[in-house]
Amino acid sequence: MLSPDDFKEEYPADKLEAELPDSPIGSLRDLQYLYGKLYTLATTGGGEYASYLTPDAAGDLIDTDDSLIVVRVDVSSDEPQLATDLDPVLVTRYTDDLIQQVGHCKYPAARGIDHSVTHQAGRNSDPEKLARYAKERLTKWAVDEVVTKAADDHSDGWIIEHLAEVGEDESALEAIEETITRKLGGESATSLLTVRVKTESDGDYQWPGDLDVFNEAMRQRKLSKLVTKNKADDSSGEATDLVTGLPARTVGTSEDPQNYFLGKQLEKFPGLDIEEAWRSHPISEDAAITVMNAGTFVEACTFRTFGAKVYYLPYVFGRLTPETVYELYGLLYQAAESDEDTTPIEKAYERHRERDIDDRKFRFYISAVMPHQMSRYDVFGETLNGRLHYPKELAFTHNRFVQNVSAFNTTTEWTAPLPTNDKWGLLSGSDDQLHAVATGWYFYQTFAERDDDEADADDPRITALVSVLSGEAIGVDLLLEEYVDRIIDDQTDEDDHEGFPSFLVASQFAQLCALADDDLDLLKPSDPSKDAITREPSYETHTMDTHFATDGGHPAEPKLESFINDTPALSPDHDADPESVTSERRGAFLLGALVGDIGSYQEYSEDRSTTLVDQYPVKSITRSRIKKVTQETVAKTLTYTRKEKKQEGIYPGTKSEHIVERLRETILDPDPDDWEIETDDLRFYYALGVTYGMNDHPDWSGTDSDGDETTDTEEEY
């Protein structure tokens, strides 16, 4: 395959422009056609038959020993025969300069002969088998029904007829076998097998690619498969080609590099009559072949995750110009030739960054395919409107959020509202965040766990991934449901997790905030009650005003006030909406904050192994129970307050007073039985509150809120 520089040199602007489609990319078929055209130009060049060749099929044989076996046939007289002026069989090396000359066209089937007279043998075939394949160039390919019909219609068809005559000569066949066996010395080989023919008595032996009759026979044989797939008799007819827009003979059962538009792909072909498939999806013969050649580039721009295959295919947005197509070819070449274990998204980002490519000139076709039976696939999340901007900016936005805003950072002697941890990808500001977004690991870390071997098209992780790649907003209900299921699983699984999963909850909240970024707009509410959750928080950068007040005030109170006011999902500014459940959500958060705060006190000061955090797990919180839990938690708080008041000079007011007083306004006075907040919404913000409360203490160096390492200063709490 030509390098980008060689491609540009081989196809200067005027030459390349003549090969490009006239119209912009408007469908997947247009995109595949362009990929196939570029691949053909880069491997076999231009010309009528170039797109029919399959140079990659035998690419690993190039420059290997005994990789090409050539039978020489002299058809220059009325009595065709094996060569007498040269060895009848040549065993040599297959090289780059022979790719077009051998004219190989692979037939990807376990049994049968290749479309071209040149045939690819299986790996490490023994001499006997190779001899059989060599003889079949004369005894099988030359007498194939489609090949003989093509010969009948061609002025040079007599050449193929003479090959068949030599194939009837037993002595000639014995000579082929004896020569191959002798030259290979009994050793196995992986080879292409072909013929060279001399058509003039004083002429040279010509390769199949140099003779139009061989090319036309190969073409007709390959085309014959496009109309008979899935047991069709002849799925073809005259129609307008959906790629070129021109009238042509169109075919209905052609192969597809993405397994779309097949006979068993029912959502693409509802109520399919296989014989009439060309009417439902008319694509001309030559366009169908070109589309098939897109396979190398298509596969290079795919990756697997969650049991699905995700396609992320770049294309030029708007009118095709040589300059933009050169850049596109560079992207595709890099993806196809790279050995790095990175997604096409990361490869595209690196090339855009290195070459300062204008992202506005390119779009990406995105879809996910989920196989669920042999030859049956579900296609979902399909769009032509993907942009590199979406995954790239989500990764950067998430990192900026965790590294810079006050919700996760503080410059004071009191902790930030939520914890961070360098060992947790979503809380570390990792440089690998784009990789996490691109592969779906971004959601794997926060969504409910599933067995990828049993994944299906309804997997919410795939839904979220495809949405992010294509810039489509994710329903906040989906996120809350997945978040809560994961929290409950982690809190319940005592074998794999210790204590409350505060880092998980903080990761989920960071993700929620990043998706809500105004510039990305990747969250959508299902109803007005969720609207506040989808709004971007207004946290300050780096610092929050939580310094100790000069009058002896406690820093926890302004910290809580600031966090609530800057979080739209909790802020009283959204209570004015009569359909809002913001105050109820705030009540759940405050209850969680008190449970987390008192739970930490019980663990560190009372040395209790079971705390309020364990007593009131997330799965136990419902509208019907929240008032009772609040009453019991406040009562426990007052018990510890009275206990501390007996110790002179310690804690002059009510313990956690800044939380208790706000709880009275949100839960103890109103009746939660009349609340409208949904259970997942309630539970997630309760869990967020627990995480906040567990992290609400002086900034102890070396402390982590999941209780791993502690210091002596914790005993002062």
C-alpha cells in the first residue's frame, strides 16, 4: 500500500480529482465506496479491473521462498502444449512488482477456486496438493461455466479454450506434477499458483494481468457471486445506482465489509424477497466491487468493546477536494498500518494534533454492531454526524473538572467536598482519559457490571458510548439507574469491596458533571424534574471559601452552603419550579451527608465496626423510609453531642449543626410521603451525600475516605 507521501506523488491533484466521486458523502455506501476507491488506487492502481483484485489476500507471501508457482503454456499454434523452450513450471518468489501481473482475485470460501486463474493455496500445502492446484488452472478454472461464457463473448476467448485443451492432456498434467514435486524437494510451501501463456510464436510468455480475456473472465466470475448469494438465482436488474446516481445493472446480494444489507439482516431488509433485493438496495456491479474493497480501511477503523464491534469511520465533510482526500488517506493509512494498541479515535486525534488538521473538515460514521446468532447482527446507534470533538472534549473536560474545580480541590485546611485518588482513573485526571472514553472504559468504571459474553444490543454501556462518540445526549435516567445499581452492588459485595464505595460515587458525580458541560451538552432530562441535573455546575476554579472564620465559625458550614448553591441539582435557586424535586433531592443529599459524617465519627472516635453508613445502605433508602432514617440519624447525632458536651471545651453546639438545621427544613417538617422524586434520583444523591459527609473533615494528610490509610490526627475528630 502506498504511503501518504507516495500516494500524493502517484496521484497529483488533477489525477486524483478525476478518480473521486462528484457528490459529497451522504450515506454509508458513499463512504464505503470512497474507502474502496482509495484502497484500490493505493494497492492496484487505476484501470478497469483494478478494483476486482485482492492484493491483501496474499500479502504475507510477498518476498517469501517458493511463494509463486507458474505453469507455462504455449498456445501460439493449433496444438497448445506446455512450454518446450523453457521449464514448463517455474517456482519463484512472489514480489511487489508482480501483484498486478498475476491478477489475483480471491474467492473467500472454504472450498472452490479463486475468481482469477491465479489461485492461493492453503498454508504449508504439500507438493502433491500444490501440484493439484496447479493442474486445476487448466482442468477446473478454464472450464468453469462462467469463465467459458466469458471466453465465448471475448475476441481472445480462444486462449482460455486452448488452456482447457492442455488440461485434457494427461502427459502434460503428469509433467506439471513431476516438475513441482522435484523443484520443491518434497517440502511444503505456501504459494500462489498461476499460468503464463505465449500467444505468438516469437513472443514472450504473458501474465494473466496482461491479457484482457483473463481479466474479463475473472471479473465475470466475481460478479456472478454478487447475484446468487443466499441461494438467489439472479438477484439483479436495471436500476439507478445508489452510489453514482447513474442507470446500471444493479445487484442485490453483494458482500458488505460491515455485514449490512445481507439477506439475514432483517432490519435493513424487512420482508426481503432475495430475488428482488436489487430493488430494495440497488448498487451497480462495479460500485459493489469497490465497496467490498473498503474492508481493509473499515476494519482498521473499528474496535471491540462490551461484546460489540464499534465502527468509527472518518470521512470528508462537504465537497471532496484532493487536499482533504490526501488528509483522509493519511488517517486511513495510519490506522491500517499502525501496530499500536489504540483505538481509531486516538489515532485520529494524534494525527489531527500533529498535523494541525481542521476538525471541521471531517466527520465520522459511527455505529455499533452486536452479533447474536451466526450471520445475524443488530445494528444500532448509527449516525454520520460523529465528530472527534465529542470524545476528545469529554476527556479534557472531565480532567479539567477533577483537577481544577472546587468540588474536588481545596487550598484550605479543610477537605474539598469530594475525594480524589490517583489510583482511580476518573478521579486522577489521567492522561489516558481519551482512551477510557474511546474504549467505553469511561462507563465501565461507573455503570452496573455485566458479562460481556452475554451482552446484547440493549446494553446501556454501548448506548452511552455511541451517544458520546456521536454527540447525542444521554438520558439522565439511564445514568442514575446504572449508577445506583453499581453502588448497591459494590456496597453489597463484601468480598471485593471494603466499606462504602465513596471513590465510585465521586467518579460517577465527576462523570455526570462533565457530561453536563454547556459546550458538550451530552445530558438530557426525561422530564422537568431532572432538568437541574443536566445543567453544568458553577464551581469555582481551584479554591472554595472555606477558611476558618475570624469569629470562630466552623469551615464546614460555608463549604456545604457553597457546594449546594453551585450544584444545580441541589441548589435552592431551582425550587421555584413547581414541578421541580430539587428540594427533595437536596434533602436526600443532606441526609446522606449527616449519615456519612456521623458514620465517620463512629468509626474513628467510637471505634465502631458497624456505623450508620452500614446501617442505612443505599438500597434501603426510599421515600417511605427516608423520614424515619432522618429521625434516627438526628437522634444519634444529638446523643453524641450530649456526650461531647460533658467533655469541657469540646463541641459547644450541636454536632453537625450545619447539616441538621437544613435537614429540618427539607425532611423533618415536610412529609416525604408526598414527595415526587424517583427512587434512583433519591438514592444517588443520598449516596453523594454520604460521600460528602465521609470526606467532611480537616485535611488529614494520608487519609483516604474508603478507610485505607489513616493518621494519628484522625483520633482528634
